[in-house]
Amino acid sequence: MYNQARTGVLKGMNPLLTVSSFVMIGLALVFVGFYTQQSADVIYGLRDFLNPFLEWYYVALVAFMLFFMIWLGVGRFKNVRLGNDDEQPEFSFFSWISMLFAAGTGIGILFWSVAQPIMQFQTNPFMDHGMTPEAAVIAMRLSFFHWGINGWAIFSFVALVMAYFAFRHNLPLTVRSTLYPLLGERVRGPIGDMVDLLAVFATVFGIATTLGLGIQQMNAGLNQVFGLTDSLQLQLTVIAVVMGIATFSVLSGVNRGVRLLSELNFWLSLLAVSFMLLWGPTQYLIGLTLEATGDYIQNIIRMTFHTNVTYGSSWQADWTVFFWGWWLAWSPFVGMFIARISRGRTFREFVAGVLLVPTGITIIWIGLFGGTALYQELFGMGGVIAAVEQDVSTALFVMINGMQLGAIAPWVSGLLLLLIGTYLITSANAGTLVINTILSGGDINPPVLHRFMWGVFLALLTAVLLVAGGLSILQSAVIAAAMPFSLIVLAMIASLLQALKQEKFAARTGGRSISPAEPWAISEITDDEARVFEKVKAAHERLGTRTESDETGPEEDKKS
């Protein structure tokens, strides 16, 4: 581990990094809490200053990461294993998928699966007229884009690099380890501490943003189901309850509390999706999801490189910049968590699992929930657009009311409330575990006391951000927090490429038995490889001689 204290209250933690993080978050709490208007002005001003740059910078970065991950999954390094060559995966495929999806986008997709399609349905740069059947398909395509394979490329890259250096090179599981080929032993000093501090900074604000969105949505649901007053006091109460449960869960570790909660909300998600498919406008939902998926696949390259430079609107900053910033801010947190549960998998298994499976689940989820809301606006009683314009967090529950479910409507809303709660808890406990893993120098079982303390700290920060400005300040804060960490991501790309130069290729059934080499590098092959080349050459020569004799022999020999 990196610079762990041996004694005292910081035993098991990196003292410099832990104290610096506490000071950083403490100053943020004081500034936002006591200078609310001034802090909001600073955050909004910083976002406005960065937006023109981020509109193309984030686009270029995310596009490169997507193609880079595809290359790692299907290219020459696809059989490299995140661990020893003969190591098997630590978790089953089902547990692995349920944990990475729950920690990755669970609460975010619950918040935006109805609100985003409805907002894109009204206006976006890719259509001339809104609120038409054609606009519904485009709105779904844009929602798939912001929650699809591009975002998961960010998560999967950061996770793969951390898992690779931790489990194959036996370095501590932390962000600084990913830069070892570039920095060498300097990762153990102040430079390494700064790298991890930036990761903690992005993680804390990314988690606080997501928790804030989920708390606002849960508050709206409690108002719909139980008639509780929609108030800041209720939001603060919900934060206290959720973070209390999350802190207790994370104290039990990944194999118990975190895994069991992740599997629980996976089954609850499956139940919710099944209900929407069976009780919603089934034929329309299937048709819209299929058509929008095809539209998404056809336009993914265009959207990946879209910078909105010719439109002169704020759409790119409001949507793509926000979502790419959100994914980047979450990437050290989700990346480390996915790395922690992915030991033993090959690059090919990892890329296929982390890129494709969550993207497929996301498309189905948005297709059913967002599609139901669009159907209500096009062919039903409507009302979702008006709700979104008034309060985005109410969109999900207004859509449920619009399904006219009668006596079972409160039960369905209650199920969604429970689902929101479990996703909030899994996101919070995974985030707490990751922050403490970084601050402990890479220890995957950090001290219990500090897990508890950071659970309290995250609750306080989320509460203060909600008090300061609600949704808008949360979005601006996460975009600003992601920018410094994006520079670390660029360094991680160079570091991984440097480390992969040393990889050998394990022989696979039906695969190569010799490492592929460029023609100009053929002189660098080993003696063993040269002997194999000679054997192959001799075999080809014998085969060629036999073929020539067959062609010149008697007709009877050729027939036989």
C-alpha cells in the first residue's frame, strides 16, 4: 500500500492524502453552506467559462476512448487477463453484471429515463419540428446516446487500467498505480498523492450530484404516494436515512452487503421493466425501442463527433458536456469498483461485458419508461411535459399516474420508490468504499472508522449542495470537477500503451502459437519462435511437393 500510517487515528490510511481530502471537502462545505449565492455564482461562472472548450474537448476524448476500448477488446491484446494467466473470475457473471450496473448508472437512469426523452421530444438540433411521432424516435436516439456505449467506454477504460495494474502487476488498487510506467517510483511520493487527490475530488462531487438527483426524485415520489410535503426538510431527512443504511452496508464489505444489495435492486429493476412492458402500450414500446435502436446504431458515429458548432445553441453544453462530465467525474469511483469485482477476466470478456451488457439494459429501460411517457403525450392524456417543465424530478411518477392503473398505482409507485432507495444506497456505499480505498493507499479493505466518517461527509456535502441551488448547481459542479481528472485519463492511456509492450500472448486453442510481429521486426524473434517458423516452413514445403506429385501422377492415383 502507499504510505499507510502504522498507528494513531489514521492507522491504515495515507495521512497526507486523507487530511488533504478532509480539508478540501470541508472548505467546500463551509463555502457553499455559508456563502450560498457567491458559491453558486462561482460555479456557474466556471461552467460558462469552460463550456466552449469542453464542447469539443470532451467529444474528442470520449470518441477516442470508445475506439480504444474496442481495439483492446478485439485486437492483439484481447486474451490478456486481469490477473495471472490461469486465474478464474472472482464473481459469477450475474453478480458481476448486477454490481457494475447498480453502481454505474442505476439512480441516474431512473431520474432521466422519463425526463430526458420528454425534454428532447420538444426541441433538439437534429429535428425541425418537435412533438411529432418522428421527434419521438429522435428523442429516444439521443437518450440512448447519452446513456449508451460512449459513456460506458469511459467507465470501462478507467476500470480496465486500474484492474490491469492491480491484478496483473500486483500494484495497490488505486489511480496512481495506473501511471507507474510513466512515473516509476515517484507514484509513491507527492505526485502520486496529487493524482489520487484529483480522483477523490472528482469522485466526491460525482457521487454528491447523483445522490442529489436521486433524493429529489425520491422526495417527489413520497409526495405522490404518501402525500408528504415536498420540502427541503424532507430531502434532508431522506439523505440521513439513505446514507445511514449505506454506511452500515459498506461496513460489511463487497462480498456481503454491497453484493446482496446490488442483486436485490437488479431483481427489482427486472420486475419494474417487466411491469412496464406488460401494462404499458406494449406494441408501441417494442416498435419504438427497435426503431430508435436502429436509428441510434446508424447515427452513432455522427453523434459521437457532434460538437454543435454550427447551431449556435446551448444544447451541447446542457446535454452532451454535462453527461460526459458526469461520466468522467464518476469514472474513478465506478472504475475502481468495477476493477475490484473484475479480477480474473480477459480483456475480451471485460470489454464485451462492460460495454455491451449495461448498454443493452439501458436501451431497454429507457425504451420502456421513456416510450410510455412519449406515448401518453402523442396518443394519451399527456401531462408529462407540463410536469417536467415545472419539476424534472416528478416526471417518473407523473408518467405512472398517466397509465391509469387504478388501485395498483400506489403499489407501483411504492415499488419505484423502493428501487430508487436501493440504487441510492448501492451508489453511496460503493462510492464510500472507493474513496476509502484511494485514501488508504489501495487497501481494498480500508478501516471501518473511515468508511463511517466518509459516509457522513458525503451526506453533508449532498445536503449542502441541495440547499445551495438544487439541480442546476449540482450539474455545474460535476462538470467543473471532471475537468482536472480528464487530464489524468490522458496520462492513463499513454501509461497502458507503455505497459502493454511487455505483454506476451498466451497460446489459445485454434489461435496463434507465435506472437504477431511486424515484417521489419522479424529479426527480433526469439530462438524458440525461430524453430517454430522453420517447422512451419518445412511442413509447407512437404505439402507443396506432395501436391505436385499428385498433379503429375496417374489418373487412378488422383481419383484415389
